[in-house]
Amino acid sequence: MLQNNPVSINIIIPSRYQSTRLPGKPLLKIAGVEMVKRVADIASFVCESCGGCDYAVATDDSRIFDFCVQEEIPVVMTRSDCTNGTERCWDAVANKTVKPKLIINMQGDNPLCPPYVIQALIDCWRNNTEADLFTPSLQLTWDEYDQIIETKKDTPYSGTTVLVDRNNFALAFSKAVIPVIRNVEKSKKLMPISPVRRHIGIYAYTFEALRQYVELPQSDYELSCVEGLEQMRFLENGMRIKIVPVDYQGRKTTSGVDSPEDIKRVEEIIASYGDFYKRIAR
């Protein structure tokens, strides 16, 4: 890790044991390695190559905490009443003596996140003063569009899509596939790539934006019986979310891990493409 710069970027990995759809998923093994370790290794890799950055898992569960200590993964215990990962990130950084300028919420159920996607958020933040937070998206090819439609037949609430304006600021997020494509075959003839952008569940907040978030009332769109999307609180209150376009550089991917079927998909991708780097070893 570069040591000359003071820490101004914190990567926080919210990790909750009691997942409704897949209980205990942070400690479930994917291709022989616990999911939380896979995600932490990616964060560590970013911090080693990016000055002024550190990382930690944030949890309220002793099983996850003890596992991280055993594996020498930086970890912090947070309150048990955090309603989502964003609130858990705030709880992890709010009382720091030196306040970070950027807090990256790296979802603990995204073991296929490329390090360069996180770096893209950091680079966008360093060159942008208009946004309150930054989050990446992948514009889907038509083949990828067909794949997400097929995937949602089995796991309809796995994966999120986003609409953007002409300056790549978010207009809306949804667990449904938006925009709706009324005539797929006609659209494929008219458009070389689909208009659907799959949201990649990583957020980079300025410290002030995150502080404001926890003081704002919960959005109806955050409710688990509706969209269940915490980022909608920002949009509902007029805060600006910059969407950072990224791609997987020819590598196959999938959305977050929410089901046994998702674990199987991730393992198949790892078997075909390998890990992003040769750091994960037991």
C-alpha cells in the first residue's frame, strides 16, 4: 500500500448474516473461499494500488467478526439496528477522528467486482464536484439483455437497473428491467446496443452526502415490500447520483449473490475465467 498519502478514502464492506433470501451468505464458500473474504481481497487489492485508501468489513454479527479476525481482515462492529448497507457504512466512519473524504460502500455479496470498477469511481470523484455520490453501471449488449431477462424468471429481485439523463446522472433505479422494451426484435434492429443499464451495487459517497442521508426520512421506495433500494432516498431528496459507465473488459459476470442459483453462476464464471488476480489462496 502507498504510505505517503493520508487516508482520505475508506472502502467499507457491509456484511450482514441474517439475509432474508440467503441466510449466512457472507460465510458461504464460493469455489472454496468464503464470500466475505473474496470481497475483502478485492478491496485490499485496490488499497494497495491507490494512495490514501484503507478498507474494513462492517458487521453486527459475531460470527462474521470472528471470521475476519481469524483471517486478518480489518473489521469493525456496528449497531444491530442499521436498516441497510448505507447506514452501516455511516456507523463505521461517523466517529473516526480523521473524517474520510470519500466512503465506498462495496457490497459484501459481489465477489465478482473488478478492482478497476472501484478505481473508476475514485477517479470520477477526483474529477467531479457536482455529484453527491457515485455508482457504476454496465450498458447491456443484446445478448446480456436476453440473459438478464432469463435470469429474472428464476430470481426476479436479483439485479437492479438504472435510467440516466444525458449527463449520466441517475433518474431512477428499479429491480424491474427498465426501460421496458415493448418490441425487442424491432429495437434490436434499430439499436446496436440495448438501452438497459445494469446497476453495479457499489456506492461512493462524499462524507457530507452520507451524513445527510442518515438524517433524512426513509423513502417509500426503500421498503422491502416495494423496491427495497436504499439509493432512492438520495434521489427522492434531490441529491445527485453520478452514474459511472464501466465494462467487464470481455469477462462474463452476473449480479449480486442472493440465492443458491447465484452461487452456482458465480462459480461457473470463476471456473471459466479464474479470479481477477492470484491473491486468493487457502
